[in-house]
Amino acid sequence: MDMFMSDKYEKPYDSYPVIQYLGQPMYIGVAAISKDSELVLFPQRCFATPTNDADDAKFYNFIDKG
């Protein structure tokens, strides 16, 4: 999984965290490197919190229930 600088998905960020503002588009790429051609990724949940605590009561959903 990488976060890319543009919608061309050519150059991923190399330093994290990346600061994003509400309403600003994000370009995320997810890939599985495997010899199994039948393998499929299905991200179920993706979210961000304003802190390093994944259980922070304040969070922003990007993907919920796939």
C-alpha cells in the first residue's frame, strides 16, 4: 500500500506522515505481489485519526464496509 502524489500513481510519498486537508483528494494504491493470479484484495476499512491512536474517538472514514 502506498500513497501517491498525484492521480497518475507514478511517484509515492517516501516520508510519512503526509499532511492532508479535508476535501483534498488522496491517491492510494494497494497491490498484492504474488504468483497466485487468483488473489484479490478487497479493502474493508480505511480511516484516519488526528492522533497516533487508532482508537481515537475522532476519525475520518475513507472506506467503510468495503
